[in-house]
Amino acid sequence: MKTHLKLSTLVATMLMVATTQLMAAEPMLSTGGYATQLQKLEMMKMLDADGNHMVTIAESDAYYNSIFDALNKDQDDSLDTKEWAGTTKQTKLDLATGGYTRELRSMKMMKMMDTDADHLVTREEFLNHHRAIFNKMDTSTDKQLDAQEWVAKVFGGH
Ligand SMILES: [Ca+2]
Ligand SMILES: [Ca+2]
Ligand SMILES: [Ca+2]
């Protein structure tokens, strides 16, 4: 009886470890709402600085650096929850659509980007997360996104 119990505990532990590893291997990059808003062509145009209908990783980095600056009211190197959410009067970012701004500023998205869970999103965490999103969308792995890649359903978010 005792051995039985131990065995089931062991199996349960192993299952938990396996599940955790699975989750670690494929971290959540996006909520469903965020993916929907980001993947609008209106947003693609905002990232495509040279207007050649392709978004390069450099264009993406430059864009998210600007978004970070726009959110980072106190100009230190991280975004706290207040900066993230913004005030009710000033919620839309000039650089993005209203729908995108709203989805970006959700606490769910903030938590996904805050990889060390210190309730601050540093510039590095912010850029790394968007690079991961870029790589996920870049199915041809040529470091640029065309319109087809832009709108393709690659996120399993909720
Ligand atoms: Ca471009
Ligand atoms: Ca800040
Ligand atoms: Ca952090």
C-alpha cells in the first residue's frame, strides 16, 4: 500500500516536471486580442518605416524602441505598472492604433514580457519579447516579414 502511494506520487511529480518543461519550451507570446490587433495591416505599415512592404528585424526593433520611449514617462530603463497601463485620458499611443495600444497595455501582456517577474519591464525584456514575436511570425526565417507572414495565424493565444 505504502509503495503504491509512493509510486503514484512519483508519477504525479514526473508529470508535473514534464508539463513545466513543456510550458518552458513554448512560452506564451501573445494574448488572442494582442495578436489580432498587431496583425492588422495598418499596424504593419507603422512598423515598415521605409514603406517597401516588408518589415525587417531592424525596423521592428526601432519601432519597439520608440514604443518603449513613449510608455516610459520617467525615462529610466524600465516600465512600471503605471507607465504600462497609462492614465485613462492618455491611453492611445500616437505610434500605434487604438486597438493595438489597448491590447499592449493589458497586464497580461506586461506579465508575459516581465520574464524575471520583478513587476518592471526593462527595455531589454521589451525588445526581446518583440523579437520572439517577430521570429514566430517569420516562418521563412529570412529576418523580414511580408504581408502574408504578417497576417498568418501563428499564435495560440487566448
Ligand atoms: Ca521595410
Ligand atoms: Ca520607467
Ligand atoms: Ca522584469
